[in-house]
Amino acid sequence: MRLRVHLPLAILLFCACPQSGNNSFYTPPAPLPAGQPGDVIRSRASVYTLDPVAGTPVPGVWSRQVLYLSESALGEANAVSGTVLVPTAPWSGPGQRPLISYAVGTRGVGDACAPSKTLSTGTDYEGLFIQALLDRGWAVAISDYEGLGTPGMHTYVVGQSEGRAVLDMARAAQRLAGSGLGASTPVALMGYSQGGGAAGWAGELAPGYAPELNLKAVVAGGVPGDLLATAEFVDGGPFVALELLAALGLDAAYPELDLEDYLDADGEALVAEASNTCLASFDGVGDLFSTLFASRSDFTHTDPLAAPAWQARLDENRLGSSAPAVPVFQFHAVLDEMVPFGQAADLRRDWCDQGANVTWTPLVVAEHVLGMVEGQPLALAFLASRFAGLPALGNCWLP
């Protein structure tokens, strides 16, 4: 079965995701091995390709899939999968080769579209963005996040989970034998949309959760920093599927929320269909328009977002309660139709008011997908300057 959702056609055309299921690599041992967050449980050589037809590996890139220890939103040990990519050419820049912990954007909750799988089949819509980082000579580590690839539901847009997974992905890359990376490797966090939220959360959590990382910068674009504001923004519009996925993610992270208690028959059917769905695939094109302008009230008999338990967890996952300790490049499309611009501007002000060094860049003529494209070269320049040791001036002084 397929989830009847609407996603931007531009994203769908970037990715025809594989529909294969899990395999033993993604199944963690039980019990989990003793260790620290970021420790590698297992790894294997993998293909990294941008060629969805022949699967020709990208030359000059060392590629491995990893399963590593991390923590859930509740602080419980879990296992997360991901990919580590390192250029094979010697690093020719100053100091050590930098590492980008790259947080991916929305791809649904189906295991088949975990980035470790799509990067190995040439079907990942962010493959060219990742390649641009590798072309700079930087290593890139890409987390699958909790429950995307590994057993269990993906905790979609739950920052307390995703932020830890992104930080522990950097740790795993540093500890992975053969990567050439180490504890003093310069690290940056980067992501857009769902990934922008994950990178922002990793930046906020880093001082307390991963203080040993040699963190240099955070790049966060199209950030859904306020999940409640984002849910209200998309409700009743063409992208209500994102709201429904967020409800699934929160329910997976916090079992006391009991999403099923709020669903009507249509909602129960939708959840059953969504559980193994990769949204960014040609498989969903036939149902592209079937939930245009739906609302969460079409799938629930009681609004979960009005319940105190849900409001508490939404508030717990609202960015801006603390400031990243490193320079931040935050960008957002003014005409973003999926993630509201206003709540991102509020996040920028919250970070600035708490002393963060933020370079804020509104993209005046872009919507969500174009915002990712327009922001990429600006983000690359920002990261290159940070890795070169240049100061970030920031623009918190702007209104």
C-alpha cells in the first residue's frame, strides 16, 4: 500500500527510491554492546554512486556504511545507521581534513529510503549536494537518523533524537578504522529542511552532549524550528503529509503520546499505509494530489496538538532555548510553502538574543526547493571560511 500524499514534484523527480526491505546489517545486536555514543558497532564497505542506472561508483571516494551507538530523545541507548565518505586524495588544505556531519531532509519514514541505501544506489536527491562537499576535499558523514533503516519507526523531526544522531555520526566517523579522521578533526554540522532542524539541534546540544568535538560551524537552512507553528502552517494546504509524518515521529519518540487514541478510521488507515513509505519516490506519483488541502481533523476525532502531553513534547522540541557555541549560517526562503519563514526568523532572533554568532540570509525570490539550491554555494563559502580559521562577523545587529 502507498501513502496518499502530496510532495513537490521537483523532489519526486530527483529520487526513485529502492523499495527493498531491511537486512541483517541494520539489525542491531540484542542487547546492545557496552560503549559510548558514537562507538561503531559494525561497518562494511559500500558503493557510493550518483548513477541510478549502472550504479557506477564515484571515483576517488572511500565509502563505508556503519551502525553506531547513539541515544533516543529520552536518553536511552539505541543503534543508528549511516554512511561515511572520505576523498581518497590527500588533503591539501590547512590543518586536518574537515568533516561535515550532514543531516538529510525529508524522505518519509520507510526504511527503503534511508540515505545509506539511496546513496548506494544513486537515487538520493541530495547526492549532488553531498558530492559538492566531497569535491572540496571534505569528509562527509550522513546519519540515517533513529528508525530510518534500523528497526522501529523513524522519529521524524524530533530534534532531541535527530540532534544526537547527527553528533554521534560525527563521532562514529572519527572512530571508524580507515577513515583517516580523528578526535581533533575539524567538524561542521549541515542540513536543510528536516536536516536544517537536525543540524540546529545538534548545534544546541553539542556543548553538553559532545563537548569534545572540534566543532567549527553550523549550517541550518529551511529550519522547522517550531513544530507547532509549522504544523498549523501546512494544515489544510498541499503539504499536510508533513504534519502527519511529524505526528508519527513524535509518537515514535514519546510512547505516552498514544497517537492511535486520537485517530479516526481514516487516520488509522493512513498510519498503516505510511509506516513503510518512502515519500520521495516515483511510487507515490499516482497518488500525488489525493490529499491536497486535507487537514489533520480529517484523520482524527480529537486534535492531538491541543492535548497537554503533545504540547509539552512539541515545546521540548522547539529550537531556540539555547545558543550554539559556534558560528551559524542560517538561511530560509521567504516564499517557503512548506516551512514557514516567520518561525525561522524568530529562531534567528532567539539565537542572537542568547549570544550566538548568526549569519542570517533570507532568500527573497525562492520557495522551499529552490531555497536549498540557492543556499548551497553560500553555505559552502561560509564553511570554507570557518575551516580556514577566518572569523565569522555575523549579522545579529540587523533587525
